[in-house]
Amino acid sequence: MDIVITLTILGLSVVVFVWNRLPVEMVALLTSLALLATGMIGFDDVFEGFASPTIALIAALFVVAEGIDAAGITTWLGSLLVRLAGTSRARLLILIMSAVALLTALISVNGAVAALLPMIVVLCVRLGRMPSKVLLPMVFAAHAGSLLVLTGSPVNILIAQAAHDSGGEIGFFEFGLVGVPIFVGTVLVALLLGEKLLPERRGETPRDLSAHSRVLKEHYLADQRLARVRILAGSPLIGRTPWLGLAADELMPEPAAVHVLSPQTGRGRPLTGRDLIAGDQLVVRGRDAELLDFCERLGLEIDSTNSELLLKNGLINKEFGVAEVLIPPRSSLVGTSVYPGMVTESEQLVVLAHQRVGERLGEQPTTIMPGDSLLLQGRWDALDEHTAGDDVILVDSPDAIRRQAVPLGPRAKPAVIILVLMVASLTVDLIPAAISCVLAAIAMVLFRVVTPKQAHRSMQWQTLILVAAMFPMSTAITDTGVAHLLAHGIVDLVGGSSPYLYLLGLSLVTVILGQLISNTATALILIPIGISVAAQAHISPLTVLMAISTVSSAALLTPVATASNTMVMQPAGYRFGDYWKFGGAVMVIYLAVAVLLVPVFWPFGG
């Protein structure tokens, strides 16, 4: 009776998932409550998933991925992919799928997808491509990447341990014997059938801000340039008082041609309370010829670390950026005066421009009115802090601009070090994976790669709730005997004298369960059954175990099969039924490798 009840609830939950009228996390929670109401699980089992190390690991990986993204690493990788891919769809898919597969081998499927997802979505927007045509191939490449090395998946470690207990050994890179063919096959399916099998839908995609400095420059500065120049030793400006000394200085060439917006310290903070010294900076505006003449006469140097030195170095770089804000009707700023070059009350930001209905208001003090727009410049942390109140409305958040427009930001080095240490810890397996990832997440906050608020915002609650709420179903399937009933039934149905039929039977069971419960739980259920089948059929347990390992990664047919499948659902606008169309074609590759290729490398006779 318990088996019938569990199968009924399981079937109903799948139907509601496919119906797609309720949030998937709500369906998962209702499924758990239904199991509790029918006595299939106890009260403690309902919430066991929320206390699982798996949830802590996934949550920690969201923070690590946020740090990688906030540090500009994914922006750098995205710009690299843009340069390498050009306009070629095939090259873009190959590069994206290769990147996520390799990263998966280093961390995990969920970690790799979480880290690269924001960059891939923006990359699609930038190149004018539908994310729905790219994100499923990316996720399925991550599943294939989990089979490249031993540490690619917890299932691999379980299989390796079971092989050791059975008297055999599976080496660190031996998983790649099945992982590489599956990855190549997945790429070929994406290239040849992706256009037909993948839907055309628009999900929740962010704006492309990669060219934000150029857009703002054209809008606010017209035909002029903005430059950041450094005062050199011996400059006649040294010792002069900012503003008064500069505005009236007889050395200034044609005062109207170049406008000094802001004197700043060498670290980019507005300069107040002292005279100019060597190493200070000036933010200036003018045309190219006048700016170069200005610098030559006054002993100034334009930072030439960027080829677009008069544009990007003036508006945005690793240390400082800009924010465009609108003045709401009830802002306390309404009625106050502002002018280009004015330092704000916080003494952290400088007003670069002031517009009303798209018209520049000149260089003289002007009264602020509701609806006016201001262009502010300052250090990234100051922009985050001083544009968060109710007095202004941000057009684009400084954090979003920094992520897309500044590759390899100032916190890139600690972010890379933290990532490398986390990967090393996961590789040597000295401490539990969840602990390694939680320590990495904590380090991202301690070393100021992300702020606590950013860490909180990085949580994808739909994914966390969905994964945690499906744990009770996994428990019920195991405890009521449903898993063993399905496994033995299918093995009996297809079993026979041919060892290939045994592999096919176990592979089909694994595939079916892998769409309903986690692949780790599936492997734990099938490993003892597979070893028993191997003993009865007189075939090598290594052959059976590697077949189970291969198809355990084929969680491809539903968005709830793995957390990574769920992560791409909203950004791509996928529906429940979209997964099996493309996933079914890829599934054929997994089954072919498990049944036909595994015996080549791990023969039936051992």
C-alpha cells in the first residue's frame, strides 16, 4: 500500500510540474506535505533537506559565484569569448560549452553553472542571441563535464569507493574515457539539432552595460572628451589651491576650452582641505587637441593603460565609476544648487553633468528640479553607498555597471586565490565539500570581494527551496521500496543471457530515477543493486558501476532533476516540457556510451 501511495503522489507531482501553473518550489513543498499527510514520511523528514549539507554547499557556491562575477572575472571571460567567437553561432556554443565543462571538472555542476550563468546571459544579450538557445546546451555540457575527472561529481566518488570495495580501482582521469565522448556528442547535438529542439523564448535578462561609458559620454558630454590626468613632479600646479588657483591661473590655455571638473587624490577621492601635490589627479573635459595641449603646458600625464584613454579612463576604470541618477518629486535635493565639478555633501562623489529634459544646463550653479538627471562619479564603494537613499533614483546600479564594464576589477586577485584554494580543497578531499565551499564563501565576504548584502542577494531561493523540498520524496522512494521495485522489475524485464541487456536495464532504471530524485540518491540506490546483478550474471562489477556512473549524470529531462537545470529556467524562460525535447536527444548519447562504450574500457570479464 505504501508503494501505491508514494507512486500516486510522485505521479501527481510530475503532472503538476508539467502543468506549469504553480511555482516549482511550491509544488515541491506541497509534495512533501502530501507525503507527511499520508504517513509516508515523518515530521522530521519534511525539513531534512533544509538541514542537508547539499543545500549549504549550493548556497555557498552562489556566494562564490557572486564573488567571481563581482570581481570582473566572468566579465573578462565573456569579453574573451566575444573576441574568440565573433558572430559565429557554432564557435560561440563550442566555447561556452567547453568553458563550463572544464569549470565543472574543477568545482561542480551547480557551482560552474552558477558562476558562468550571469556572464552567459549578458553575452547572449550583447550578441543578440536568445538565451533559450544557449543555456540548456551550457547546462548539459556541465553534466558532461562532471564525468571528466573523479572530483567532477559526488557520484564519481561514490562509484570509485564502491569499485575499491569490490576489489577494483578507477583512476582520477579514467572517468574522462566516458566523459569526453559524451561532451563531444552533446556539442554535436547542440550544433546540429539545437535550432530545432530548443525554444525561442525570452526570460528575465539583464541590460547589456558593456558599452555604458560610451553611451553616457555621448549623452552628457556631446563632442567633448572626459579625461583623468595625473599631476607630475615639477608641474606649476603643485602647491596651488584647487579651484581658485586653477580657475585664475595664467598658465591655463584658453580657459573655456578645457574645464576642470574635479581635483582628486591619487586614490580618486575628491580633494578638499589642502593644496595640490604630485600624484594628485584632475578630471577634465574638453576636445582632444585642447586636452593634450593642456597636459603638455601644465606638466600633466594622461593614464594610458587603456587604448581608449580619453574615454574609459575618464569615466570608468577598476577603482572608480559613474552613476546616472534621476531626481524624484519629493527628494530633499529639489531646490538646491548644483554645477559640474561640485563635490557632494558626502565629499565622496563629484557631479560631472546636470541635465533637464535631455538638455545640458551649462557650467554655472543651477537649481535642481524634479525629473532632472545628474551624472555622478566616485569610487565604486562610494557610489554604492551614497546612491542608495530615497533622494535619487538610479538608472543603472553601480554594481551592475562594474560587473559588465570592468573586467578583472580590484578584487580579482583575492577572488582568484579563494577560488583556487577551494578547488584544491575539493580535489584533495581533506575536509567535506560543503565545509570547503562555506569557507570560500566566508572568505569572499571577509576579503571584501562581495559585501554581505551582495552575498544575501546572490541566493537563488527558488533553487534552494526546490532542492531541499524534494529530499523527502527521495526518502519516501527509498524507504517504501519503490526504488527497489522499479529497479528489479526493469532488470527482470530486460535481463537475459546478454550482458549488454543487463547494462541497458540498469541504465534505464538509473535514467528514470535520475529525473525524479538527485543523481547522488539514484547512485546510492543503484550501486548495491548493480553489484548484485554483476555477481549473479558473472560480469565485472567495474563495468556495471561505470555504466551507472555514466547515466547518473544524465539528469536532462526535467527542470527539477538537478539544481543547475532549475537555475536556467527563469533567465531563459523555459517551461517544464522544454527539457525533454533537447534532453531526449542527448540522452541517447549517454545510453549509447553506458551500454556500448563502457564495456570497451572496462570489459565484462574484468
